[in-house]
Amino acid sequence: MKGNYKRLSIFRLGEDGEWSVIDSILTPTNDTNYYITNLQPYTVNSFRVVAVNAMGASSPSKESYYMVTLREIPTGKPTITTAHNTSATTLHISWRPPHHETIHGEFIGYRISYRPRDHGDEAMKEIYIRDPSVESHNIDHLDTYTQYLVSLQVVNPEGNGPRTTVLVMTDEGEKGNINARKLSQCTNCAVLRNFLSNSLKQGIRMSVTTV
């Protein structure tokens, strides 16, 4: 093609994607190299080039080899669908993964982190699930009747994605049992009444039995 001309780069996403003229790039000069930016991380791309001048456009070039953009840290969050206690020391959570285009790398699995609500990050514990097909997990060996902040993240080789966090509380456990005979023999009933009152305020169920 003679005269002043520019190059129109037409590209497609994926091995079987459509060639996109709408997303094509018209270069400012007829230089034979150009940097294409703002592509999707960890995706397959291929390109064709068309020469353009005042008379029109040439036929497209032969398509390029497939090229893969580099990984990045995930941007997608999993969606926690259920979070509840199953006992006084166990919590259960289930979730849905984020859209695959937000993983930005090989999907390794999930990171679960948790701590009591009234503790700092130094009390944080974590669990890594190395299977991206898993969509639920039980967290065991927790404190009774305690509020926990539970966070979930997706993981790829570059790192962990943003957190989805929920507040969940373990069950209060077995009922307390107060012997009525010992209650009748109490020498400091004011102290016991205060104990019972505070227990009720905290949601601890008490039962009185006779012997």
C-alpha cells in the first residue's frame, strides 16, 4: 500500500472468539510496532492487522500466534450463601465462587480466616482449601457462645482476592443445671440471684431440678 497509511489492529479474545472490529485499534502512525493496553488478565488473545489509507483498507493479515496475558491478584469476591452454627463449637459456611473472569489466574482454591469479634487480628486463624470445586466448610474447635468474624477469599498464584466477611455466633451449649436442694441451702442468695440475672442477660439457659 503506497502513500501515508495507518494500521488497524483487530483482535479477538479466546481461541474461538469472534474478531471484534468494534474493539479494534487504529494506530496513530504507520510504525510496525504498537503496545496494546487494558487487556483482560490471564486471557488468550490473537491479532490481525489491516493497513488503512484514504482509499480504504487492505485485507487482514494472517492471524498472530495465541498470546496469554499475565496473571493478577483476583478482583472477584465469593458470595457467602449460608453461615450458621451447628453446635456450641462449630460453624458452617457455604458459598458461590465469583465469576471466572475475576480470578485472573489459575484458580487454586479458597482462604478462610476467622477470629472472635472482640479480639484483634493477632487472634486470626486461617484455613486453606486447595480445591476450587469445594463450596462449603465446617470450622471446628471454637469457643462456646462466641461471635466470630469469618472471611472468605479466592486464591490464585499471585495472591488472595478481596474478602467477603460475615458475623456468626456459636451455640450456647448445654443447659446449666442448678440443684434445688443446694439452692435452698444457699447462705449468700443475693450473690446467686445476681449470677442468675447476669446469666439470663447473656442468654444462658438455666434449669432447676429437685432431688
